[in-house]
Amino acid sequence: IIGILLFIIGLGVVCVGAIKLLIVLYKSYFELLLNVILGPVKILLGTMPGNEAMKINWFTGLLRNVLVFPIVYFIVNIPVFLASTLGEESVVLSFPEKLTGASLGDTGMNISTSTGYIGLLINFVLRVFVLYYAAQAPKFAEAIIPVKETNKAAADAMAGAKMSLSKAPLVGGLFK
């Protein structure tokens, strides 16, 4: 019974982390689409005097949203790299074949029995940690490519709107 309970708790933790990561990826994807659609308008507004930073912010926002996907890919595949350097077979965490060009034979669950239960537990905890850590990819992208403030009034208005949206039930956590 204890084993089943631990399995259910572990499965719940993994599902929450996977859903969190999926929401981050979808959010970045939709922001990318929105930036592409509104790009001509933002470039047009950026040509007006005093709004020169709008074009730069549009491009950096686009670049940050694109950068989220490779960051997540590399963070999620850290355990695979570590296991391959140690010479062990491991669970391959990877993106779909059409995205990466990997063959279907590269995906699967091959856990070596030489690691024992402690090794499997450490492997599982590392993979769960990496899953939650990868959900922070937009923050890493923002640290790599910082936002340039256009003007103080617009920044205050956006901060106020973000704070009001963060209080919304169910989806408010996405705006923190």
C-alpha cells in the first residue's frame, strides 16, 4: 500500500510539472503568434517620434519567445546527457521526431538494473526537478535578453494590469 501511495504521489507531482511546462510552452507559442500578427502595427507605431524603443521591444519579445523552446529542450535533456556521460542507459526525454529529427528508436524507457533502487530514485528526483526547472525558461530568456522600458507611464499601466490579472481565479498564477 505504501508503494502504491508513493507511486500515486510521484505520478501527481510529475503530472503537475508536465502541465506547468506545457502551459509555459503554449503561452510562449501564443505570445510568439501574437507578436508576429501585431508586428506591423508595432513597427508602424515605433516610427513615430518618442516610440523608437517599441520596435526594439517587439523584436526582443519575439526573440525571447523563440528562445524559450531551445532553453526548455536543453534543460529537459540534462538528465539524458548526464546518464550518457556515466555510461548508463536511461529514459530519453525528447521532443517529437519532426521537431528534432531523431528517429523513433531513440525514444523509450531503458533503465539499467545496475543502478538499483537508490539510483532509480535519484534519477526520478532529478528528472522531476529538471521538469519544474524547465518551466522557468521564460525567466531565463528574459535574463538573457532584457526588456527595454519605453516610457514610465506605459510600464506603470502594464504593471497595474498584470497585478489585477494575477488575482483572477485559476489563471491568475500565469500573470505573476
